[in-house]
Amino acid sequence: MEIEALHHVALNATNLDRSRRFYQEILGLEEIARPPFPFPGAWFRLAGGQQLHLIVHTSPTLRKSSVIDTRDVHVAVRVASYGRALERLRSLGYREDATDGDTRRMIVNPRATAGFPQIYILDPDLHVIEINAEHLD
């Protein structure tokens, strides 16, 4: 088997409208057409032809903790500018000093061991989202 690319990531959503707003307004993703599946959901375009799929499921698998755990299952997206991403999140009310459980908490790691700067936030269903850049600007 020769994998050519990651096509999509699918995440469960308990409230489609709330999740749709998060991915559009916070992450700036563009919603794209979705086939007429017999269950609710939304698809979003990512760079390079990749996609993010939100699925409303009757018995979803969801994280229970509102603590951001950077080693837990997460989705990572790459941005062109770490500084602009950080500035945008701060303008939307995200803070490094917010307490665990605060939906606007973020973990900022500009000099991560991974070799690229990282920001971690949670989506409305407590999925961990990593935002990273190639380099610190």
C-alpha cells in the first residue's frame, strides 16, 4: 500500500451549529458541499485538498475532560504565521492564563520540543486542536 496523502479527519459534533461556527469563525475554514448522508454533518476545506468532516452521531466517542492535554488525540493544522494566529486567537478572547475548563484557554508553546511553535485549544466538543507553524515569526 502506498499512501499518497491524508484525505480527511472526521470529528464527532454534538451541536452542529455551534461546531460549524467554531470551525468557520475561530479557525477560518471554508465549508464545502457534503453528500446527502442520512445523518447531519458538515465538511470543511483544508489546504492541499484535505478536509475536516464533522459528524453528528447518536453515540459519539468524545473526550470528557475540558483540560487541554497536548498528548491526547488531537488534530494539528499548519498556519503560515504563528504570530498572526496567536494574535487572532487573543483577539477572540483566548488566553494563556485562563483556568482549566475555560473554553477560551490556550496553551502556547513557541519553542516546542517538536521543533515548531505550537498553540493548543479545544473545540466545542473538547477535541484538542493544535495550531502550528513552520517557524516562529
